[in-house]
Amino acid sequence: MTTSTTTFAILVELDGAGAHPASWRSAAHLPTELLSAGRTAATVRSAERSGFTAATFEDSPLPPGPSAGGRGVIGRIEAVQRAAFAAPLTSSLGLIPVAHAVYGEPFHLSTQLATVDHVSAGRAGWLVGIDADAAIAAAYGRAAVSAERAIADAADTVEVSRRLWDSWEDEAVIRERVTGRYFDRERVHYADFEGESFSISGPAIVPRPPQGQVVVFADGLAAARVGADVALLASIDQVSTAPRAVLELEVVLDAAGVSAAERLAALDGYDLWAPTQRRRFVGTSGELVALLAELATHDRVDGVRLIPAVLDVDLDEIGRAVLPELRRRGLFRSPTPGQTLRESLGLARPANRFAQTEDLEGARA
Amino acid sequence: MSAATHATTTHATTAHTTNTRTPTATSGARRRQLQFGVFFQGVNFSTIWSDANSGSQTDFESFRRLIQTAERGVFSAFFLGEGLRLREHLGRLHDLDVAGRPDALTQLAALAAITENIGLVATQNTTYNDPIDLAHRLASLDILSGGRAAWNIVTTDNAWTGANFRRGGYADHADRYTHAEFVVTTAKALWDSWSEDAISASRDADSWASRDAVAEVSERDAYFAVRGRGRLPRSAQQHPVLFQAGDSAEGRDFAARNAEVIFSAHGVFEPARAFAADVRQRTLKAGRPADDLKIFPGQEFIIGDTEADAIEKARWVRESQVSPQTAIAFLEAVWGTDLSSFDPDGGLPDIQPVQDETGETRGAGFRGKRPREVADAWRAIAEENEFSIRQLVIHLSSGRGFVGTASAIADQLEPFADELVVDGFNVTPWLIPSGLDDIVNRLVPELQERGIYPTEYAGPTLRENLGLRDPLTRRDKRELARLRA
């Protein structure tokens, strides 16, 4: 899974006001301004300007924040639409929404993700949301499933999505006036998927995504089971067989003369940011540069996903003081306009599983 | 490309500057205005793909070009259909029409980023969408567009479509509007579940939002049970505007109870007037003011420099829409068998249809017909007019459409405005992405000079631009009684 430093990826999570439950108190905007077009546009533009490889957009069928007694943000704009909205406002940033894959309709989901890839000219990813929570089942009006079944259903959702994305071959639209045919039905295929919880005929209603396949991301523990392209690892010791591995890092930086530890303590004074499985980096931008420089040459990871405590503070600091230094040292290269997310990650454009004759895929890749 | 389209391209940019007509609305009260919406169809043979000017059906640039032209022409709404299954013909994929379209809400979210005022209407069915998910995705578009989202509510029930969804063909045809009403009620409950002042005004408040300010929603019908919370506050227009397109008595009553705009197929004056009278009666009966439901029939506009030019262009449009193969396939959908051995420029088949009822795989327009009756009726039309197969299909599919110079068409539209027959037209362009250029460059200025078309947007929300009142759930009984009086 080792890749050269030229494809070392730096992703950033952009949900809400930041990952800290009290982040909204340190935001540059009022609480009433958070869930808006303006705020959504501002954060993706900031991420693109800073030169991140891609942005992720957290989501869940349940409202964010703790279910009882929480004082944080409890609203959220649907992540697939945030990614689509971001597409015309950016030209190089990868766009990776979380989309829940257990209780919803896989056919709609695959179409939505393909659409993000079309509107972004090949910059879409999908962070597979796997959550068996009975409250989600109740919201959808379906029977709750076990954690094990949830992973299996998510794997089926990924598999049927992949079949649907391939169901139109690249050259399916022929516009042949002589025969009156708009597309070649020999190059449009049924998905014919039958799983434990659902079956889907296909073909897709949308032509093949520009990347051929949207890049699939999943939590490291489930990545192999769902056939993800990229595993998100909570720890560098976690083993993954996915083609790419990205380490997750929560980030609190020194800012405006206040140390990261003091900033964190102040925010924790309102609401504690409970420790997660992930590593939490609390320090200076220089120290973060040193850590990322080490990871950039590490043979077990191909990139990082940074999860800023407060977007209006930490995202800005990373863009101002961390990424430029990594670029200067030749350890990180920001994507360029028109580059696909696959290209940014060093992943080849896959051949179409349905293409029978010797296809053009190989030549194109 | 034909000479007719050349003429259009050449004159499109100069037409409105050479018009010297005196505005008729300079004195007296402001005239009632019409509005335009545009439908990026993505299916059916009305979209011409064979012309050199026909662009991609999928590339974002096609959508950008069309919606920005519409916004330049002060269109109130941009409308996308919903694909649930690729159409089939005689048991195989139907390959003659444009096909392959994006997810409506996702595409509209992208278009929200590059537009300011135009409404964004997503067709979404109530049968194969999960209410909790559908309501949230509509609310998300409403927030991202600053209050410009709308939901065109459609029902579907056939098992053929259901093969792409978890529940399959679960719903009875008879239940489709009852279930639709449940989905609409659930969506409204979720949209209304955040109180007006749910979110704190200050970063120093005790919490970001008051948890009590968001009510849990619990609804069920025979098919679905939904228990959950809304994830978004109200939008700038309260909640998405509700459109509806069903034309049956049941569909019209559904619209009268629930919708704020009704699409119709009645774009010709007398049928449009009859439709308006009927719909207004039903709206009153539903306890709402008669003008609470706006009427937008679908229409095509074919504009020429002269009457003769427009007629020639219309001929070219129809022949491009109905290729020889499309003409044969049109008959095959009724006959239910291969008719490729028949000459499209010859007479109708003398053999009888082999099926008892037409299927659903070619779309609603073909569905549930009695083939032998249809065949007999078509033979009678063809005999009377000496039509070939292709001429017949052109005749049958060109019932709609204003054809003429921009000025002549504007004259024809005046009574639609003055006599309250429609509130606007939903334009179906026959060419993507340039299909609105003539309308925006030539027809819109003519209508504006007559004072029957807006010269600017009334406001940033779709609700304002359509002149709609608050959503029904936001009005109390007293207000409704006063409005009805």
C-alpha cells in the first residue's frame, strides 16, 4: 500500500462548526448562521484554497450531538447535497460525503453518489456510513438489524452501487442517426443483484461516473468487508488490506497566542470532548508539520484525515502554517484543477466489469 | 442542421432590439403576470438528440447553461424529473430516446450554488422514497438554496419500477394517493418540527439549540411507520413549495388539499380555462381560497422570424423528434409486437395488436391503454388525413405548442393572463442546452413590454416569486376563513 509522497493525501473533515462539541462557541459566525449556503460555501472554499486533497462531510440519519442533555449542534444539511453544492464552487478538492448504507434505498444512494461525481467532473468519494442503531431503523420504519448484519448489508450496498456505476459502459451513448439509436443497449447492463435484505435489477438511470467508480472509503474495521478503496485507520498499528490507508487525526492547534492545550481546556469547560478511538493531536503547527512529515514517509499510511476541533480556527491554521510547509519540503502536493480524486490518491480508473469485448479501459488508464 | 435552426441562431440576439411595439400596460392597474418554468426532461422523444446543436444530457455544463439562461429570463422555476428505472420497449431497454439522468435533488443542490433566484423543483415519488430521508433531502435543498426548493409530488405503484427498491411492488394502485398524503403529512411534520426560535441567537447561550424546541415526529400508515427528528430548521420560505401533476379527479383533489402549484397538460386556451375552473372549485371545496393553487401547464414554444419560418421550424422539430424508428416504436408500444417490417412512410399495420393492455415500461403516457380501441382510432385518423405511420405519430404528439413569431405568440398569451386561465407555463425545451435561447431573447421581452411578465424577481425565495401565501400548516383557521371570504 505504499505510495510515493507525491500522492500523500491530506483530507479534512468539514462538518458543523468543528468536531469539538463546544466548537460553535469559538466560531466566527452566530449559531443561527451555521446551517446555511453561505457557511457551507465558505468552508469548502477555505479547504480548496488551502490545498487539501479532499474534504469529508460527516452525516447520519440521526441528528448530530448526544441524544440527551447535549448542548452542541443538533442540525445538519444532508452530506451528499453539501458535496454536490461544493462541486461548482471548487475545481480540485475531492468531495467525500458520509452516506448511510444500512437502512436506506441503495438504488437512490448509488445514483446520488454518481451524480456528485458528474457535477464535480470526477472528484466524488463515499465514506460508507455503517450504523445498526435501532433509532435509525425506527426513523426508516424498518426492523433493526445486528451490528454484524449492518456490515453485511453495507457491503451489499457497496457491491450493488459498484454494479450500477458500471451498468453503463463509457461509450454507451452513441447517438447513431442511421439506426435512430441514442444508446447501445449492448453496452447498458442489468445489475441483477440479489442480497439478503434487498434485490435490485438496474441498470442505473445515470450514466457511468467520470471516475468509473466513485472512490469508496470506510472505517478501517469494516473497510475490507465492504470492499473499500480506502480504509480510515484510528491507529497506525491497525492493519488494513484496502488498497489505500488513511490515518485519522483530531487536531487542536495553538492559535492567536493561545496554546492548543489552553484552547482545548476552555472548550472542554463547556462540554467535554470525550476521547475517541482516534489519536488526538494537541500542539503547535510546527509539531503537526513534524508529525505529518513522518507519516508522509511512513510505509503503512497513504495519507491522513485531519479532524479540526474548531473549523474557524484550526482549519485556518492548518491551511496557513501546516500545508505550505509540507509542500515546501516536497512532502505533499495539492491537487490541481481538473484532477480526479482517484488521480489525487494514485488509484487507477477501474475497468468496467461488464465490458465484454477488449475494452478501451486499459488504453485509457 | 436545418435552415430553420440557422435562422434562429442568427436572429436570436437582435430580435428584441428591433421591436418597436408600444407597451400596452402603461396606464391603469398593473396587469396580471404570467410566469415561466422550465423542465429539463431527460426522457421521451420530445428532446432532440440527433441535431448538431444537441449537447450532453449528463454534463454539468448543459445544466449550467440552461438554468442560467432561464434565470436571465426571470423564470420562476427549474424542474427535474425523477428516474426510477430505465425504460423498456418490447422487453428490452428502450434505446431510441435520450436517457441517463442525474439524481434530481443532488443535481439541484449543485445548481443552487450557481444561481440566485430561480426555484429548484425536484420530482420525487412517494412510493419508493423513505419519508424520513426524502423530507430531509428536500429540506437540505431548501436551506442550501436559501428558500428556493420545491417538491413535485408524484405517485407510482407498479412492480416493474419496484424491482429497483427494497419493498418491490408493495402498494395497491388504489392506495397511491392515500399513501402519498401520509408521506406529505410526515414531511410537513418534520419540516415544522423545529420551533421558530429553536437555535440560540448567541455563542454564549447555554446550548446551541433548545432540545425542547425540536419535536419528535411519529407517523404511520398501512405501509410505513416513521419515528424520528427533523435535522434542519425552517428555511427562508418556511418549507419547500409543493407541486403536483396528477390529472385524474383523485389527483386534482389531492392537489387541492395539499399542493401549492399544479402542473397540467392543458396548455390550449379552452381546455386550460375548463381545467382552471375545475381546479378552483376543488380548491375552494378543500377549504382554501380559489387562487391558493397556482396552475402551470406544460408547453412547447417554436418561434420564427416570420409565421412561415416558424411553421417550417415546427415541421423540422417534429420530424427530428419522431425519427422513422421512433414512429414504429410508438406503434409497437400499443401493438405489443415487432413492427419493424412496416414502412414508417407507409400505412398503418393491418394486423391487430397482440396485447390486451399496454404496459408501464415506456412511461405513464403509454400506460393502461386498450390497444385494439387505440389502433382503431388511429387507423381512422390516418385514413381521414391520408397519414403515413410517421405522419400519424407526429400528429398525435404535437398537440401542444405555440408556433409563430414572438409577437404573435405574445398576443396569444395575453388572454391567458388577463382571464386568469393559467399562472404560468412550464416550458419543455426540445433542444438541450440552447432550447430556451429564443424564448428568453425574443418572447420574454415581448411579454414584458405588454406588462404580462415580470422584469425582475420579486424576492429571493420561490414562495415570493410565485406569489404564494404561507404554507397551509402555518395558517390558522381564522385566516383561512378570511381568505376564502
